[in-house]
Amino acid sequence: MSFQKYSSYLGAISFALSLEMVIFSPTILPLRAQPIEISLRFPTGKEIGAPKRTGGAGQRGPISCLKDGIPLTAVTPINNGVKTLLPNPTLYVYVPETRASSAEFIVVDNNGDPVYSTTLALKNTPGIVSLNLPDKVTLTPGKEYTWHFAVVCNPINRDRDEFVRGLILPTTIDLISEEMRQETGRVLTPQQQEMLNPSELRKNLAQLKTNPQEAKRLLQEQAEEYSQVGVWSETLTIFTQLYQAFPDDCNLANGRKELFKSVELDEIAQTLDDRSCR
């Protein structure tokens, strides 16, 4: 599946859809909480033939529109496959300081046919950007999708785009349980199945505004369950939302860093905002 195919499709897009862009800045009313230890190590996962997580194509050196330092990077597990139980998961990418003013985000199926595409504005501040698939997008469990994020360095010459790619691997609780049975001889317990249920995640995230302490406890338990079965999107989304709600919680800040380090994103981990913990 070539990037030229995606790039030509992107070049034909004459309209832009709105995309929420978050660079880990608080959007929920900050709350103080009692420290609770949280430390997760995300499993390595098996090799799936995904592309590397750092930027490709484009131009290097003075021609590149990206500043030297940490490269454009897909914030994904080591194998660059994002397993998710959600039909429209959130993806994350680290964007370094750039002169470019826009980027394009596209998801295609395993035939190379577009599932979703949008254009978004970029700031020149480095940080992690969240890419939210809208409700109208429904990814099919058991199928494989490829996502692209391209920084448009030169709108006239798209060969200079800097881009990253990764795989999205939608799954179900039943598929996860069957995979566990084949690998370990065990299956998910009813309690684990309930914890992994996407509706339970949505309920607990909404509860951050009404009953934050209880929501925090439940979400931390869910993050542990998601990480144990290799579900990345939900694990990172929980950490993101919890840190937005509790920016002064050093245990959360440190736990988030450890999560990044467990998937060998140490350099990006050092850029995460934890000023209150220094």
C-alpha cells in the first residue's frame, strides 16, 4: 500500500472537515486529589509488519519544515499497531516545531480505499496532537486499517510532506478472550469483560465532571485492564483525560511517563508537562 496512493487522494480533497486537536492542555476543570500510585507497563506485542513510528518521505536538513530534535512520531506501541475496542478510536502523534501551517489525516482500509480524511491547522509549538475519528466513522472489528498523518510542508509540492503511518486494529471483547485462550489457556472473566466494555469507559469518563474521585479510581482500574490485553488507544486516552482533570497529581504524571517509556517513547515522555511535580 503506497503513500503515493494516499497522497494523490489527499491532493484531490477540496474540502476540510473539523478535527479536534488537543496538545494535552487541560479542558476539564482541574481538581486536587489524594495521591494514588499508578504505574503501567504496556506489553511489547507481537510483530505485525507495521511501518516504523517516526517520520518518513519529505526532505531532510534545511529543506524540511520540521525543526531538528524529536522527529514526527506516531504515539503508538512498539509494534505501531493500535488495538482498540472502539469503532472510532483516538490516535495520537507527536508533532515537533514546524513552519508548516496545516496537516492532513487520513484513514484507509486494507484495500487502500479512504474511510476518513480531514485537514487541520498546526501550531508551531511542539507537542502531542490527538486525532479523533468522528462518530460517523465505524471501523470493523477484525479488519486492519492504515492511518496517515502528513505535515504539509509545501502545498504546491506534496512530495515534501513529512508523514507518519500506523495500523489500527479494531477488535472485540470476544476476540480478545479467544486470543487469550489460544496463548494462555485462560479467558476473560465476566468482571474483566465488564471493565473492558466501551460503554463503561464512556460512563466513567463522563463521571469525571460529576464524581471525579470515584471516576478516577475506576478509570485507573480500567487502564490496567486495557493495558494487560494490549488495548492502546483506550489506555492512553484514560491517562490523557485523568491528567487533564488532575494536573497536580504527580503520581498520574509519573505514571503517564512510565507508560510512554514502556513503549520506548522516552524522549517524548520527557516533554510531557509535569511542572507541578518538579
